[in-house]
Amino acid sequence: MKTIFNKQKRSVAGVLIALTALTTALTGCQEDFELDLPLAVSARELSLTKDAGSTHVLVYSNGDWTARFTRPVKWASLNKLQGYGNNEIVFTYSANYGISRKIGVVFEKGSLTDTVMFSQAGAITDASLSFSKPAVTLLKSRSQIFTPISTNLRYCIDDLEASVTYYDNDGLPNDPVTVLTRAEEGAVFAETIPFTETRNYVQRVLANTVHYASYYNSDKNVIKLSAILGTVTPKPIQNVALP
């Protein structure tokens, strides 16, 4: 009887030791799993339905960080534009009655950046747009020209992009030139200049600007292109009185 009792006692002690070891292992795994990253996000691309809603993005960081959209946007919002350490933001979006659309959120921590792209499906899958006239005569002086269009893109007209094609003396078309129709981040605008020579020149000037700004910066703060270039906004053409 005593022998059986001792065996049971040793069995209970073994089970307790095993449980203690398991608890220690789980605690150690939990401590190792705590992320300590300079800057990272849980996903870089998210797909959204056409209906209104919201979604969460986890931000991993060991310091202060900020968040901003890649361009001004009316159909989406963030619950916070800055935070500290591991945190999350809530991206809220309205229903999309037009074609699919996309917007990015840039997270920054010092010189580090990470971007999350949000793509929302649209109610319209077969877009249509046509001018009421095949050609319009332009005046010699600067002025505004209005021409009616027929389209089913009523709810996303602000997201349309336009381009202009110039023809040479022989009537041959040159490459289309994108027209700025909305406010755009300066860095994005500089990188999408349609003329190669002009774009390369602007890039060299910006590189030298950042280099010398950092060299003569006594505070040793990080110089960002977004701070230098800001936002480029299209300038409306004013009506000109004809003689």
C-alpha cells in the first residue's frame, strides 16, 4: 500500500513539474513574440468592398510615428494621425457609387516610411464618357472652354484624370501630357513629369537641395521632400475679356 502511495505521489509531482515547465515556456514565447521594430505595418495592400465601412491597420514601432494620406481625399478618413509604439489606426470609408478607387496611407518615423494602399471596389464596372462634340475651336487668347460630356461617372468626377495631346506641324500626335486636375503631393508630381529631360533636371535639383539642406542644418533634423515640396494645386484659368 505504501509503495502504491509513493508512486502516486511521484506521479503528481511529475505532473506539477511538467505544468510548471509548460507555463514557463509559454511565458517565454509570449515575451519573445513582443515586436520591437522601428516601423512596420500589418499589411501593405487592403481590398475594400463598394459599401461603406471601416478596417484596422496595426502599426509596429518603438517610438513616435505619424500617418497621412498620399493625397487629399474626401471619401476616407483616419481616426488618428499620430501615435506611439505598437498601435492601430481605423480607416473609415464611404460607399463607392462610381468606379474602383485607391488611396495610400503613409506612416513615418524619422527617416523611415511605410505605405499601406487601400483599394475600394466600385458600383460601376463599365465606365463610359464621351464628348458631345468631336472637336472644339479654341480662341487665340487665353480663355476657358466648356464642352458638355455624357458619362455615368457622376459620383467620381473629381477622380478623373485628363491628358492633352499636342500635334506637330505634320499633323502627327506627340505623347499625351497629363493635366493636373486635383491637388497632388509635390514629390509624386515631380516623379510623374511627362518630359524626361525636365523630370531628370528636377530630380537632380531636389537631390542637391536635400543634400545641402542637410549639410547646413545645425539641428541635424531629417530633411523630407514632403516638407520642401508641399502640395501642388492646379491653378484655375481666369476668364479673359476679349477685345
